[in-house]
Amino acid sequence: MSGFIVTGTDTDIGKTVFAAGLAGALGAHYWKPVQAGVDPEGDRERVAALSGLPPAHILPEAYRLTTPASPHLAARIDGVEIALDRLALPKVDGPLVVEGAGGLMVPVSDRMLMIDLFAHWGLPAILCARTGLGTINHSLLSLEALRARAIPIAGIVFIGEPHEENERIVPLLGQVPSLGRLPCLDPLDAGQLRTAFAASIRLPG
């Protein structure tokens, strides 16, 4: 199977917007295996609105949890047990974009982290990082964690206002290709995202 995992150095980093742009640019299927929090909507609905993909390319979650919390806690509150056998990658024609929940070390259950799922799936990961203060440390630690589990890294993408030095030093020290920087978009809609993505992001090879 071809495709990419979209993950981040933290929560609310811009993964969903980037995943929507990537899936739209690739004409891919999009899948978020575990959604925790759906008020007023989940990431699947947001990607459907932003990606320009047909509805059949937006796949349902394996787990759709109502509580906005770490997946392991949301599942406990919702009375659900997350099992690995329900988290197999869906079989699709063409590429698949998989969006993780939060950062790499977010627990999916008491025995499994999000990064463990990534290692199990074997798809290359794209790391989304902020441009501002703190991103050097968070990004380099995240890259080390991915390498420690032999997860292939397709590149890093920055999201936010420009910061020339952070955008230079992180790929250099992390020894990964930079895929560019996706700016903050206002208004944020499918057309604006498609234009910004084409102008700012280099698709991984």
C-alpha cells in the first residue's frame, strides 16, 4: 500500500489542515483511525470540507469517541476498548493519507502509543511542526522517536508564520527533507488551501 502518515509534534499543530491539503493534492483516500471529540465536528468532516475529495474518499474512523481527550482516556470514558485488530489499514485504490491523533507519544490504550501504530503500519511519516519558539526541541525529539522505531520519515513540514532560522536548523540537525511551510490561512477554505498547498509544499517522492 502507498501513502503517508501525517503526525505532529503536538496537538493543534495543523495536522488536519495539512492532511486535507495532502490528500487533495494526491487524490488520496483520507483516514483518521481514532477520533476523540466530535463537538461540533470531527477531523473527518473538516477534511471533507477542505480537501475537495469525493465523499467516498473520506473513510469512516475505526473509533469515533465523543470525549475530547487522549484516545485512551476518551475510550475509557465512552466505555470502549481500543483493539489493534480493528486498526488495520483500510484497503483502497491509490494512496492513503492517515492522520494520527495528537503527537507521537499519545496513548491509544494502556498498552499502545500512537507511534506504535505507526510502526505497525509501516507507512512513511510526515511530521508537522510549528514554526515558533519550542519547535526545535519538539521536532528533533519527535524525529528521534520515529527513527528509534524504524519508521521511515518522508519529511517535515512547518505550519505557521515564517521563521527562517527554525525552518533551516530543524531539517539540518534532524537530517530530514523539508517539504516547505504551510502558512496560516484566513479565510480557510478548500480553494485557499489548494492554492497555498500548491505554492508552498513540495510533495514527498
